[in-house]
Amino acid sequence: MIAYLHTHDREALRKLIAMGALPQTELFLLQRFPTILFQLGKSRFAVDEELASHIYVHRL
């Protein structure tokens, strides 16, 4: 579950919001290497570590 997003980079925040990465949304981590792959709802996203570092989660 996404706890919060933290970044001062407006472009990164815009990308995350466009993906649907919002607080209280379930996020499933599928892969950590070579890229980070996660699922939000029925959509999967591959992102680099820089973008992923703005997502803070709490485990369920």
C-alpha cells in the first residue's frame, strides 16, 4: 500500500500520478532488478530507481 509520495520534482510527481500511484493505493512489487516493476490495479509499470525512490509504502 502506498503511504505517500515525496518529491520536489514536479515532473516525477506528474508521472507517478499519471500511473495512478496515489496514497492508499495497493502496489505490488513484481521485480527489483534490472528495473523496478510494479503493478497498480491491472497495469504494470517499469521504472528506474530514481522515480521509484519517491514512493513510500507500508507493508500489509
